[in-house]
Amino acid sequence: MHTVLAAAAAPQSSVVQALLPFVVMLVIFYFLLIRPQQKQQKERQQFLASLHKGDKIVTVGGIYGEIVQIKDDILTLRIADRVEIRLARAGVARRVNEKEKE
């Protein structure tokens, strides 16, 4: 009877030992890749949600301008006197200050 229990326990422990490296790798990938990416994505969404009329920004394409209107996910951006373009909110790279624009 004792040998039957020992024989049944041996395959379970070898399965656990075989799966342990994969579990460890998944945990490492989560903390090194997935979690930081989720944090960065959340910060980006907060930044895009915080844009307001009058903010000076740079687009992903490198165009400097000032937000003159926001409607849903479409921004109207003034890039020169009497020159305005429409831009998807996701196309904003970052805010700029006046010194950087000049």
C-alpha cells in the first residue's frame, strides 16, 4: 500500500517540477514587460484626457500648435495665423512650453 502512494506522488512532483520554470518565466515577463507597459498606457490615456483648449502641443508628426477646439476625440489645432487643422486626440505627442516653441 505504501508503494502505491509513493508511485502516485512521483508523477505529480515531476509535473510540478516541469511546470515551475514556465511559471517563473511568466511572472518575470509580467513584472518586466506587461506591467510597465500597462502603467505607461494608463499615463498616456490620462495625459490625452487632460488636454484643454489653449494648450500648446506637438503632434506625433512634429507639428507645433495650439488647441482651439476639442470635440470628442477630434482636436482643432491652430498652427499659424488663420491656419487650423483637425487632429485625432491620439496624434498628440506632448505639451510644450512657450520657450520650447520659439
